[in-house]
Amino acid sequence: MYIKVKVFPKSKKEEIKKTKGQENRFEVKVKEKAEKNLANTRVLELLAEYFEINKKDISIINGHHHPIKLLRINDDVL
């Protein structure tokens, strides 16, 4: 399964919000800065908790250096 995520680094609080009216699209706010892969790592951790899967079963396919990312979740775990 593929999902699109818009990341907001350096937020005051962390949250995951599903975008209204669009399936498989999320907005994720993280406290970490967008430096040294800190924000990307935290996004993967939060989404793994949200979907109740292991962190290794989710990966960034596109958008490593961009706020809009395409992520892949292994179909075996859902």
C-alpha cells in the first residue's frame, strides 16, 4: 500500500491527521528538525505506531528532501 504524507517539521506537538476526503493521504507534525534525517526517521516511527506495524515494514519511496513524501507499507503486515 502506498500513502502520501505532508510533513511539518519543528512543530510544537506531534500528531498524525488523515486528510479529509482523500484516502491514503496524511499530514504529520513532528518536533524534530528537517536535518540529518531526523524528521524522516520520526515520521516513520509515528506512522508505524499509527498503523500498529514494525518500523521496518514502512519506507520512504520518494521525497526524502521534500515535505511531501510517498511511503510504502508492506502489504503482508496490513
